[in-house]
Amino acid sequence: MFHQLPETGYLREWQILGDAQNHIPPLIPVSKATWRRGCKTGRFPAPLKNGRINIWPVESIRALIANGMKHGG
């Protein structure tokens, strides 16, 4: 799975959660509501803002996957 991620950069929500319409599999297989709730509670990494767009550093997503989605408790 890691070979599909860039070494550095940022990911948008659809890149993390997948996009069934465009046949993009999820990196983190949770619903959008679960992802957003987890970002608020600290279960998942908090997003950065780029204007109105939420983005996540690819390094934080790599760490989340490597740690078995146990980020923040």
C-alpha cells in the first residue's frame, strides 16, 4: 500500500477514503462520518486547511496505517 503514496506531500479526503465512482480504493476503510469524527476526537490526524480544502500530510497517513490506525489513542 505504501508504494502508492508519494514520499512527501498532502492528501485530500477522497484520496484517503477512496472514491467508488472513480474506482479508487480507500487507504483507510472507514466512512466519511467516522473519519471526520475521528479527526475531531484525535483518533485520526487533524487536517490542515488549504483555503477551504482539508488536507493531510502524507507522512501522518503513513504513520496511521503503519500503527494500525491507533493514532491518538
